[in-house]
Amino acid sequence: MEMDLDISDEDYVIAMVKQSFPTDPFESRAWMLTAKSLYPANFGVQFQAYRIQKELQANIKGAAKCFSDLIGKFEEKEQLWKEIEAITKALRAEDDDTNRSTEFLCEMFKHMSTDVQHHLLVLTANHCEDTMEHCRLLLLLLQRFPVAISSYASNLVDTLCSAERHCYNTAINNPCRKILVCDLLPLLANEQDLNLDITEKQYYNVLVKAIQFYLYSMGFMQLEEQEDLKIEGAWQKLFTIVEFIGNQLGWDPTIGFSNTNWSKEGFWRKLLAYHRQVPPNFDEKQSCFTIFIFFCYCLDEYNFSTTPECSPGQLPITHVLVEAFLDPTLPVPPVEPKFKRRKNDAAPHPHISVEKPEMKQMINNFFMVVNCFEFIYSTERLKREFKKFCDCLKIDAYLNGFIIDYMVYKGKFDELIAFFEKSNCQVVSKNIRTAHVSYITKNYSACFEQILSILPLLSIRNKGNLSTSLVIGGVRRHLHFLPLTHFAVLQYCVKLLLRCITENLSSTNYNEYAIGSALVLTQLDWPQEDEFVPPIMEKIKLHGSFHFPLFQNYIINIELLEELTYLWTPQGGQITLDIIPHLGQRRIGTRGADKGAKEEIKQAIRRQIARSNEKLDDLLFKFLTHERAQILQTLI
């Protein structure tokens, strides 16, 4: 290779270094050592020395030394800045990127002196014109050099808050907020005896941002531009930030979240004791923030428990609190433990049931939210601040499910209907509760209309099972966490309608269509509803006949068929059983009856018995939808 004779001595040596490097690295290194000694102030020579060490990737210490020399002498050179940017980029990706070049740069950085490392990061951050990149570099500095926290953390907090305010307006899940909440605050929380130049107002502003961010990540808010943001261990991370900011604000640690043996029940008792004693250093802001955060934690656990985790391939099932039913002939369930009751309760709590014993935590979680909610609403100050929190953090949608359950629990049915009219609620959940309110106010036809609106919404993919807990013994009010599955919702609707028809029947004249409809409805949950059958059979017997044109369409329960057949015999009362439409007005009895008609009755009964294994949910669904007009007539 011919050399240009007009080049400088420095460029000549560099050219020789480059020329010999591919074929003889040792010769190239000799040229390089010579050049470094002869021209210590020449950037091209010194940078080429670094590049050779980097490309060989055999001598990390040598590369680190060369780069350290460059940092101290040639900070204004563009080539050097590109290399600095590559190093800082590698440091940020150290845990995620397994690229060989990234690994080398990270290792090289570790072999620099701490002074050079610190200087490099500060230099890069100050040189960066992009605000977000500047913040990321300062964060990197603080992560690598905790000693720098006292010098740079306050400015970084201020820069992040200012950048969010000017660049992202109302967006919660923005880069500034993520760095502040997920990276910077946890880093600061690990430091002992930290004294930052941050005002009390700014600390509270940061605390609200952290609460809002984590509640957003856990689904508390429903915003127009919702992004999926899942954070592992979100509550514990939020508690850590609350503890840190609380320490900076001088909060009383008595009601802090830092205890490793923390439990909802224990914290609740501690919170009550704290507010009963009202210590001299009582801080109203600490009280409000602590109670609100604890309430949100309990609310989240409650909402999570009402939609339990399901097995792979299955759909999650939501449970809603509904007014359930009583049968005085059944055993009385045990009373809940005393801790669930408040001392000033004038009346006992309703009994609350669940589908399975392992779901009882749902009840405990509900009572914990109830206790917290009632404590908040026990004083005007807490109630006022709570409403401010809800408005600021936009958690109404996440809160609505509990508010509805609470109104059901308290029996505030007028308020519940008013709430439905102004709130956007899940349709099936809303209509189920509205149907029951119509039932208890004896507006039976309105109850049936609500049931009809529910039927098309029944889940086809989530069939579920019939509940065995919708009816209990005793006279104490009964509530139940109803799973929103096909069978459970249909079962609840059928039970409601059955009670509407039988209660209306008892106060009116003999109505054979109402009696027939009631018998059809008892079949779905047989034998749980067999209590309704004896008084119905007694009415039929006293009347002496039973005319129900829809008999062959809908009555297939063997025990009901046996009861009716018995009433048709001389021993049972010898009633007229008019269940075959084409027999018209002919009297079908035993005494002097037409033998052919009698045989038709027997055949009809046999045909019904042969259908006893049909799907009852399909049968009842058909009955409710196809016979709407006739059913409504029984409810007027």
C-alpha cells in the first residue's frame, strides 16, 4: 500500500496502525504505543488506540484506560460523544440486552475509576438537549452513584413533574410518570436519612401522582385512552412510596404500611385505635391519605374476590350481591363471627351466603370495605376529602360495584334505583337487582319485565350450575353472592317469578293459569321449591278441577305428575283434570267418565314422564319467553 507523502506525521502513524491491524495486530499495537507516546495531545491518535482495544475486545482494562484518557482531554470531539452515547445506552440496557458489544461496553465502564464513571454520566446528562433523555441519564447516575442523590434527586423530581405537566397534560401512563414512580421514588425510598430540597406541597403532589399511577395500573380507572399496564406487586410498591413520602413529611409511623406482618384486620384495628386516641401530633392529611389508600386496597381485594381466578380455558365468573330467599322449615345457618359486627349496630347483619365454603373470603372482604366506607362517612371531614379523592383519581366506575352491593346490604332500595338511573352499570347486574326491588315493592309485572330483559343476556359460554344456597332457614334477612352464570341467573329469576305468582295468587280468586305457571317454575330447582306444591295442590283439590292447556308443553317433573295423578283418583279427591286441549269441555273424571278420554289422560301423563330428562333450563327459557302475555295476566 502506497502512503501519501503529504500527510502529517500523526496521520502517517495512524495510517500504519490501521494498515497493519488486519494482518498483524501485534505490529499495529507497536505502532499505536509509539504514536501514543509521541503525540499524547492528538485526538486521532488517542481515539484510534481506544478503537483498537475495543475491536480486539480482549483487554477490557486497556480499553477502559484509553477511554478514561479521552474523557479527560477531548470532551468536545463529536466522535467521542457518539461513543459516550453508546456506553450510556448500553448501561440502560444492561439487564435486557445480551448483545456482545453491549456487554463489552458495560464491562469497560465497570473498569473505569468511579470518578470517571461519575464524570461521564454527569457530562452526558448535562450535554443532552432532550428532556426525557436528560432525566433517564440522571436516573442512571443516581442508580450507579447513590451518593449523588442528595445533589441531583430534587432537581430530577422537579424536572419530571414539570415535563409531565407541559408535555403530557392528563395522560397517567406517560414516560415522565413511569420514571418518577417506578424508578426514582423506589430508589429514594431505599436511602436512609435522606433530606431533599422538596417542598411539602410538592411531596403531596408526587404522592397523588404515585397513587393515581398504581390505581390506574390495577384497573381502578376507565379512561378514554386506556392502556394495558400491569405491575407485579403494585400494592407493596405503592405502600413503599407512601412510607417514604410519609417519612419525609414527618408522618406518625403508628399507622404506617411498613410492618412486615401487615394484615387488613390488624391494620384496621390499629387505625381505629389511632383515631379514638387522637394523638397530639395528629395530622389530618396523613389520616385522610392513609384511610383512602387502605379503603382502595380493601376495595381492590373485594372486587378481585368477586371475580375469582379461574382455571385455564375457563371464563371468569363475576358474583353480585342479591336479596335471596328464606324457608322457615329449613335449618337456621350459624351467625357470623363477632368481629364482623359493629358495636352500634341496632339490628343483626343479614346472613350472607356464597356458593362454596372456599369463597367465604368474599364475605370477609365485603365487610372490611363496609367498615372502612362507614368510617369514612362517619365524619363530614373524611366524607368531604373522600369525594375529592374520588373526583381527582376518577375511580367512580371501580367503586360503583361496591356501592350497589352496599345499598343492597343496607336495604336502601329507593337510593339503589336512583343510582341506576344516573350511573352506567353492568346490565345483567342492574336488571337482577331492579327485578328484586320490583318484587319487594309488589310491582310483580315490572319484576317480570326485568326478568324478560335479562333472559337474552344469559351467558351461553358460561353455563355454571344451579345454586344450593339461594334458600336458607330462619327469618333473618338473607343475601347471597350470585354468580352471573347461565344457570344461576336463570334460577334466581325463576325463584323471583315463582314468588311473584304465588303471592299474587294468594290474594286473588282461583287462577288456574297462575297455578299451572307456578308448577312449571318449581321444576327448575326441584326439590328446593317443593314447599310451594302442597298449598297449590290443596287449592286444586278444593276447587275440584285443574284446567291448564300448556300442561303437555311444560310439566315434566315426575313427582308433580304423580301428585296431580293422585288428585285425579278417588283416593285423592277425584278432581277433573283438563290437560288435553282437544278434549274441550268434556268432563274428565272417574265417576261416569268417558273411558276413552280417561285413557287419553293416562297416555298424556306417560308421555310427560318420558320427557322427564329434558333440559329444564331450555324448557323454562321457552316458557318465560313464549308465554309472556299469559304470565303477565297472572301478575295483574
